[in-house]
Amino acid sequence: MIVALLILAQDPAGLSAEGAAAMRAKQYPVAVRAYQTLVAQDAANPIWRLNLGMAHFYAADHAAAARALEEFLRAKPQPGPAHLFLGVARLKLQQPCEAIAPLEAALQWPQKPQSRWTELADAYQGCQRWEAAAKAYSEAAKLEPQEARLVRQSAHCWRMARRYELAKPLFASLTNKYEGNAEFQFEYGDTLVRLEGAEAGLPWLEKAVAADANLLPAQAALGRALIELGRPADAVPPLEVAAKTDPALLLPLSQAYRALGRTAEAARAEADYKARITQP
Amino acid sequence: MRLLASLVLLAAVTPSWTPQPLPMVLKTGETLARKPLPATMPGGLAIFDFDGDGRLDLFFANGGEFPAGRKTRPEHANRLFRNLGAMRFADVTTGAGVTGTDYAFGATAGDYDADGHVDLLVSGLHGVTLYHNRGDGTFADVTRPAGLAGDQRWAVAAGWFDKDNDRDLDLIVIHYVAWNAATERQCIVDGRPDFCHPKHYAATTHSLYENRGDGVFADVSAAAGFNAHPGKGMSVAIADFDADGYADLFIPNDRVFNQLFLSRDQGKRFEEAAFAWGVAAPLDGNPPSSMGTDAQDFDGDGRADLIYSALRDETFPLYRNTGSSFEEVTAATRLNVLSRFMAGWGILFADLDNDGQPDILAARSDALSVTGGRGAAAKEPPSWFRQQKGRYEHGTGWETLPKAMWRGAAAADLNQDGCLDVVLTALEGAPQVLRHPCAGAQRWLAVDVRTPGARIRVGTSQWHFVSSASGYSSSVVASQHFGLGAATAADVEVIWPGGATKILKAVEANRIVKVTP
């Protein structure tokens, strides 16, 4: 029915109405065609590009959405939904660094602030701007305090930013909610090791490895903590497991072997370490 | 309540150090848009008595402008400040002739021609500059006649030492990376131009020069084995680590394995032994951004231990010398948790509280630009760590010192009051002389032995290893300062390179004692 109307309706008002109807009916390809026609007929009117971009976005053609929205924003750069949709499109396209500018601009738009903080935080995180991501997740968490995930993400990003002193209280506030979560236990334990020493983080690292023996970063952190505590015999198993993917661990592993009198294995691990740690 | 009372008492008995700026600005040449790598590297200084008046003077290497990598304006000049006493300093740079022309990073002082006047070598972007001290308050640039003008690679640090115990000072020059202004890349950190990671630059080798004894140096790098070991050196610590009677060299490298060059064949060649001795990388296996370094005996066993600074989350690794290797004790001494959040440059052992236990001080800041992606977070305050029987804790009295881009650090008793003062440099800031409050009743002894390579014992277990190199690209030629705690006297033993030894019994505290072979 809508398609038939679209074919008949070639005047701008009719096309616009049909495009809107198609959007409401979630017939996004139809809406795309309507707005494409409008853009072709009236290129000077940026609103058709905004609508086209939205139609592409909902049709999951994020590359086309980004192109149309960018053209709209060139004509109408004021903060608004286009920035948000463009930013999200960039995120969907796995282009988090390119998503940051439109999402930062979208913050100036007063509608639905919580969703924009979350998307912006995701963009910062994807672009490895850890500190900015941590702050953005914290802002999002203020708006949605029931969402423990946002606090968890903020803690994760503070840790990645090496701001362990800021990560620690957030992790500490979540221990009940993430009980049994190996990734959480590893991150919290590793944070404590770095902040307070190996003894403080060891119980959490042991829990993490017990919960998921395949979590190699936890095995690595556990091995390093045990070396730091002067327990080479205990350190060898986790280091052996984790060194398969992280050659830096071959050095503490060789030290552990040496401390245990396993000199041949120590020499092999050290030789392997030298060979695999690239010297730029 | 009791804790509060203790804190109040602590505050009452811990007077602050007094910072005193010197009238110069350490110029880097970086701009908002342009961050050439050398611009993050200046900050070395030298403390030595250039005019023989018994007071320690201060020299600061200064940067310049890019893309030339030279000094193009008067404010780029290196600076020499004459110590007038009572912590007053006069700028005598121009008259002394040490203004310089090259973009400079560091300085190392030493009397290479043994004429009794301490000379000065400045490391720069286009090689080194050797200033011969004429003994009349002026210096002559003798770089070319001394045979040091041929290598125009970026020299970041250097050290005078007697590699072959022939009683003249040889020279190690630390080259950082192969760098070329014409091919310098633009790097972006968190959306802004910033300094590039060292991985973008090729490693290079260090240079060893042998003093021929006639004012000329011969490049013996290849024969001594240095050319086989490229690195990204940041500084050098010099001591006889293996106690064979000949000086060895530790070179911290930026994100590649550190190097330990052990002297062999009476100083004719050097064997790279960082792995065998356990200092190539910290125990976690990740080669850090090794920066400044120092070698002294922090645990009183008579062996030269090692520390180097690094960037955040890398800690300041501390190594105990066992006699045949180094054991990392960063965690055992608690220095890991203390330094985890710090980025350091100049770092050194110094007994700041005169209790007879070497403390550690660090000039801190990130390697990234304060106008780059991380912004003001690159600035940090300086720190010192007080030793308490083998473990470290935060030292007090520096709490009011500001965050800045601190780089160089050196310690010496500038006003001869029996306490070590500290001199710090900061990028785009004035150097600061931190005057020690010297309010405690702890006693001290200064042993005036300035021969690099000499070892000095005071009491039963305090050892100093005399070296021209200190911290990051810096140098101190001064009496060796020992804290004595409550002791009123101590025995002093000096062992010079080559083995000559002198022992003084029950030297009274609170004095400078000059000891000659």
C-alpha cells in the first residue's frame, strides 16, 4: 500500500508524508527511497538528508546513514539528534574515534541525556581514551543509578587509565553484584595488587582463576603476584598457562624456575623470552 | 584522637623545604602543534665548584628551537650560576663562556685533564660540547681539538669515569635514538599532537672515548664492544658492580632491554650482561620506559645497588646487588606501591634525613606534553622516599611543592649546613633550589673525595660509590655526604680506583673531611 502510494506521489509533500508513514511502519527501505527522491528533487533542503540519514540508520545501513547525516550537519551544524545518530552510526561502523566529535556535540542537545553519555563513553572506550570514558560512564551512572553495568564500566576504564585509586572504590562497591564473575575478580584483584601490593589482591586473583581458568590475564596477574610474594613454586603453574599467549611472562617464569633449581627450564624460558619480546 | 595528635605532632616537627627559583626558564621549543621528540628531554644539570672557591655552583643545560634544534635566542642559553654563599646565586654564564649553541639536554662535570679545575661536558642534539675549565672562571670550548666533534648524533647524557684505572677520566656518551628533524612524524594522543612513542625511532649505540692523556680522546666504542649493542639510552649509572676493581656501566633504555656493561680486560672491553645479572627488564617481563638512574649501596652491604625511574604503572625498579647478580626488591621495599602512580625522570639515592639510611628522591612528570592529549595530568610533584630499615615510605616536607614537568634532580649540601639540598629542573619553568630545613639533631659527615670510581665507607656499613653521573642526565662533583644519626664520630675508609686505601679512625661528626691517597 505504502509502496503504491510512493510510486504515485512524486510531489515533495506527498513524498514527505509517505516517507514519514514508512518510518512509522518500520518499512525503512521504502522510507529511504522516498527521502532519496526528495534529496534528488530538492538538494538544497537539508531536512531531507536528515530524514534520509535516519531512514538509513534504522535500515541498519550505517555507512549510508553517516554520509547523509554528515551532509545534513554541514548545512545545519547546531546540536541535535543528527549528532547523536551520526555518532551511533560511527560506533556501529566500529569507528569509535570518529564517533566522539558528534557525540560530544550531541551532549549540547537537551533531550535524553543519559543515552548520549553512555554512547559517548562507549566511543571513548573504543578509542582507548580511558580517562574520558571513565568519567562519561560515571555521568551516565548518575542518570541511571540502577545500572550497575555503568559503574562497572567506569571502574574498568579507570583501571585501564591506570588510575587505580579511582577504580578501587568503584570495584569495591560492586563486589556483591559481580560475585562469581571472573573478569570482575581479576580486575579488582589486579587493582589491589597495584595499589596495595600482592598480598591485598591475591585472594581476588585466586577467585578469578578458580572461576575461569581460561582467563589468561588473571593467570598472569596471579603468577606475577606470587612471584612478588616469594612463592615461585606456586607461581609456576599460572605463569606456564599464561605465558603461552604473553611472552613477557617468560621472564618471571624463568626466574621462578631458577629459584626452584630448574636451571635448564629457566635457561629455555629466558632464551624464549629474549627471542619473542621484540626489540623495536 | 591519638592518631590525630600524632599527625599534629608530625606536622609540627616536619618543617617544609624552602624552594628558591633561579632566574631562568628551561626552554623546550615545543609548540601546541609541533612536538618534536627532543623537546620532552631537556633538564640535566651539574653541581660542581667551577671556580675553586669551595662553594658548589650550578650549571643547567637548556634547550633551543626547532626545526633547527639549536639555540637561536638569548633565552635558550645554558646557564651557570655561581654560588655566592647563603643560598645566593649569580648568573655568570656569559663571562664563563658556556652559553652554548646546540640544543642541550644534560651535563657531566669532571676534571678530565687533572689540572685541578673541574671541566664540563654538555650533551646535545648534535653531539657533545666539551668545556675546558681554564681555572680563571672561564671555559674554553675544546670539543674539536679533543676529538669529540666527529659524532653528531643526539647525545642525551654522559659520564666521566676511569675505565682502565690509568688515573685519567674516560667518557661514556649515551645516545637516545636516531632522530632527524626532517623526518619527524606527528603523533596524536587523545586527539591532540603529542610526543611520539620511542617505538617510532631506531635504536642507536653509545660511544666510549678513551682519554689519551694529552687532551685528546679516542673513540674506542667498537673495540670495547659497544657498537654491537644498540639501545635507547636515557642516562647512565657508573659503579664497580662486580667488584673486580674496574668501573661498570648501567644504561636504562626506553622501552627496550636495559644494558649492563661489565668491564673486562682491565677496561679494554665491556661485556653486556644485563640478562645474566637480572636487570634487562623488571620481574614482570615488560621492558619499561627506563629514564634516570643511580647506583649506590642502599642496604649497607658494601655493594652498589641500582634504581631507575620509569613512567606510570611501571614503578621505579630497585635492585639489590648480590655480588653476582641483581635481585629486584621493588616490592620487598614497598617502593612498588609508592611509585606505581608516578612518572619519574631524575632519581637518586641521598640520605635526606641524615639517619644513615639512603633515601630516594625523584623528579617526576610524564613524558607526554603538558599541552598534549593528557594535558595538565602530565605534571606531577617531586617526591622523596624515606628509608626505614630496608623499606621505604613517603618522605615529608615536600607536600607544598607544586606539580610541574620536573626533569633533572641532584642533591648536594649547597650551603654547608650539614644537610643535603636538592636542585630540580622543570620544562618551561625555573630551576628550583630546595633548601633543606636542616632542623633535626641528626649528625653528618662529608668526605671530600671527588675521584670517580673511589669507594668510601663511613662507620661499619655505609658505602658511597663516587660517580660523576647522577640521576637523569645530571652530575654532581662534591663531597660525599653521609648521615650519622646520633653517632658523634665514625671511621672512614676510602678505596681509590687501583686499590690505594686510607682509613681514618673515629672522625668527629658534623664536618667535612678531605681525604687524599
